[in-house]
Amino acid sequence: MATKEDILNKIQILITHHFKTPEEAYRFFDKDSDGKLKKDEIIELLKRAEINGFIRGIVASKLIEGYDKSGDEYVDWDEFKAAISKIQKT
């Protein structure tokens, strides 16, 4: 099973190699343009980051749990920026 570091590294690679900015990545995965990443949108991000299908749902839930500071069970832009900032430091 992939470690937390492996998963975060794959997300960083996806964002830095396929998008000009983290904001562009966020807008791409925010399919309904509501300003919040829902679990299914995060699962799509994980799929594109080549995270194993078996654990995508678990990882998406853990990402929401870890980075959703507002408690609404979504990841908004500010929360996403904070997550990306932490990923880039690892």
C-alpha cells in the first residue's frame, strides 16, 4: 500500500507537470465550478495522479478530513492552497 508521502508526491507531480499553477489544477478538478472539491472530484484528482483505485476513496476521505478546516466536508480553494503548500514542503 502506498505511504502518505508516496501519495502526496504523486499529487505534487501531477499538479506541477500538468498544470501551470495550482489554481489551474483546482479549477480543472472542480467540475461543477462551485468553488469546492467534493469527494468524487478529489477521487478524479487521485486517479489522474495514478493512485491505486482500491484506495482512492479512503485517501479522498483522509484528504478531506485532514485539509477541510471549515468542516463542510469539501476542500475549498484556500484549503487546497494550504494542502499544496504542505505538499511542496515535503
